[in-house]
Amino acid sequence: RLRKADGFDVALEMVASGNARWYQKYAADQAAEERAAFSQAEDNAKRQNLGLWSAANVAPWDWRAARRGK
């Protein structure tokens, strides 16, 4: 993951602000605390309709899967 020199977690901030999704498929590689932080950040962004969550949209992995099926 991308972190600034001061330890700021850019990926977590992107999820929290609604500018990225948390790809849970790879969450097993994360520590329990990190999974909880990302899950909570995404849930909060959804509840507040931030960024990606401000309009109806399709997750990138779902869009790709649908395209493969055509």
C-alpha cells in the first residue's frame, strides 16, 4: 500500500473519501485491524454518499465479469 513518509495511509484515505473501493478479495492478506479500518471507511463513505457512492454505479470487477460473459 501507498503510505507517505509520515505514515499517512493514502489507500485508506481514498476509500474513506469515496474515491476508491476496498477490494475485499485481497483482504485476507490484511491484518484484522486493517480489514476493520477499510470496511468501516467504505461503509461510512457509502452512508455519506461520498465520491463513487454519490450515484448508482457498478464495481469494476462486476463490470469486467459481465463483459467477459458477452
